[in-house]
Amino acid sequence: MTKKKHIAIIGGGIAGLEAGSVLTRQGYKVTIIEKENKTGGLLNHWSSLFPDFSLPGEVLARIQPENPDLTLIHNTCIESIKKENGRFELFDKRHLKLYADALLLATGLSVFDASLKEEYGYGLFINVITSSDFERIHKAGQKLLTAQGDPPKRVAIIHCVGSRDAKVGNGYCSKVCCITGVKQAIAISRMLPECEVFNFYMDLRLYGSKYDALYLEAQKRHQIQFIRGRLSEVSENQDQSLQLKAEDTLQGRPLRMQADMILLLTGLEAARQNENLCKNNHLELDENRFFKSENMQYHRNCSRQEGIFMAGSCICPMSVNETLDSARSAAIEVDNYLTQKER
Ligand SMILES: Cc1cc2nc3c(=O)[nH]c(=O)nc-3n(C[C@H](O)[C@H](O)[C@H](O)COP(=O)(O)OP(=O)(O)OC[C@H]3O[C@@H](n4cnc5c(N)ncnc54)[C@H](O)[C@@H]3O)c2cc1C
Ligand code: SF4
């Protein structure tokens, strides 16, 4: 019997887990290396998922791969990759060395640091929170309260924070934050039916199946108000409520509003270590610092380095179901590569 080929997967988010589970079912030996002490990636922090408010735990329970051919290594951040004699060597800070016949990158996303947009007051004004903060509060089963301990009577949700913004070096659209904003507006309205919720958007990009229906539900059933406007500045009143200055871009005039709380929909960035991983081989990043595909249309999961593949949101921002599809198609590419190499 021929020895089973070994595939190393960097990143144990849903992309890495799903690809690992498909590949072990196909008969490969797989090692998933995760830098945190837990697999699941960002999904561990979200309270419910658009567009159907299903629980992230249900997705994670379905894809926790259990197979004797699958090894999970936690608390290990892969810093560099080397290819020698057709095999890959992976290194972390402690000089862990791992050999593999093929490599799958599933390093996922980072969330934009909202304090870099100083004019929006995150980290300066206590009643300014981010979309990730809201998910964590909601997941913990806590009520949304202002710093003064009261339920907010008015919340303003701001779209495109750290996305479509050349000033912070992210000119691209993060794709999933408009629908996250609709989901969170509904969640706030369900939690606090008396609260007025306003979403300030540049334009609404609701690209996915059932996203438009959720947007209509937000307006009709929850009376969420969507204002086409660009926030310019936030200031704090003496009672720690907030004052927003924006431009209503439909009416073409300046707009001011008082709010008890502001929620910033922060953009998505490629994982920070990606640049290191590109050194010493033919891996490339695209203009937005995500891994560059060999071909955008036909070989989205293939890199320019033979034997290295990519899955999920390390290619570009993606929703959960797109990430799972991407992981499955990456597994097919890896299998094709190893099967052809064997012949
Ligand atoms: C606020 C917010 C809310 C969202 N809500 C939804 C929603 O409701 N519905 C939905 O469909 N999508 C939602 N998303 C998108 C969703 O989070 C992504 O689709 C999903 O996390 C992508 O999974 P992934 O495995 O590609 O990446 P990640 O979840 O980022 O996982 C990547 C993993 O790789 C690890 N890693 C990275 N680099 C290394 C390294 N060098 N060595 C070892 N390990 C490494 C990380 O620690 C992480 O565990 C939301 C996103 C945000 C920001
Ligand atoms: S998805 Fe919406 S909020 Fe996110 S960057 Fe694109 S337009 Fe802005």
C-alpha cells in the first residue's frame, strides 16, 4: 500500500476545518495548524448569522472534523514556508518543523482597527462600539446598555468604516458588512423595541440570496431607517451622548443627529502574517493584501506556487456559506494536484 500523502492546512477557522474534513474523507493525512487555543476562527465570536439568524455553534458542530488521519495543532502561528525537494517545510517561532506534500492556506480575516479613524471616536468616547463588540455583547446574552447603564433610545450604525477608504489604505469593499449592519439593526430592534435605529450607508451592497428580504424586513417590521449619508465627525456631549455630523448624500446637505450610541461596521482585512508567508516562494498578495489566485475565474483556490492552495476568506472577504464552498473546491484542487503528481 502506498503511504498516505500529507497535507498541511494553516488556519483552523471554518475554511481550514471544512477542507481538512473533506480531505481526510478522501484518504489523505491532514494537519491543521491554528495560532489560537481554539479552532473555529471568527465564528467563535459571532452571536447569530445572516441571513437566517442561525447559530454559529450549529455550523461549527457540523464541521468539527473527527478522523484518526486528522491532527490539530493549537497555539502555533506559522511564520514562514520553504519548499525543498518538492515538499513543504513550515516554521513557527519555536522552530517547529512540519513537512507536507501540499499546503493549504486558510488564514482568514482580521477586523479593521476602528481607533485608526480617530474622527469617529472609537476608544475615545465610551458609547462608540464596533460591530465585533456588538456580536460579543449579544453572544454573552448581555443587554445593550450605554456607559451610563441605560438602554440606548437611539443608535446610529455607520457603514464602511475602514473599507472603501483610500486614507486608511483599504480602497476595496469588505462585502459582508452591509448585510451584517442589517442583521445587527434587527437584533438591536428585537432586543430594545423602543430604540430608534438609523443605518448611515454610502450605498447598500446586499449581494447575496435572501439579503434583500432581510433589508425589507428591517424597514417594514422593525422601522429601521436607512440614510444615504457619509459620517464626517463624532463628538461627545457632556452627558456622554454623541453628536454626529454627516452629509446626507441624497439631499446634498449637511446633517446633524444626536445618538446615545454609535456602532461602527468595521471592514475586513487580510490576516497580518500573510506577507511573511509569501517570502522565499512564489506566493503573491493582491493589491488588497489577500492571497492572489493563479486565475480569478478558473483557479480561484490555486496560488502561483505549485502545491500551495488557498481556501476561504484569505482570498477575499466572504460569508460563511461562500467560505464553506471555497473550502470544498480547494479540497478538489489539492486532490487533483496530488493525484496527478502520483501518476
Ligand atoms: C462583525 C462580523 C460579523 C459577521 N457575521 C457574519 C454572519 O452573520 N454571517 C456570515 O455568513 N458571515 C459573517 N461574517 C463573516 C465570517 O466571519 C467569515 O465568513 C468567516 O469567519 C470566514 O472563515 P475563515 O475560516 O475563512 O476565516 P477566519 O474565521 O478568520 O479563520 C482563520 C483562522 O486562521 C488562523 N490563522 C491565521 N493566520 C494563521 C497562521 N499564520 N498560523 C496559524 N493560524 C493562523 C486564525 O487564528 C483563525 O482561526 C462576519 C464577519 C464580521 C467581521
Ligand atoms: S459591504 Fe457595505 S458597509 Fe461593507 S464596505 Fe461594502 S458598501 Fe461598505
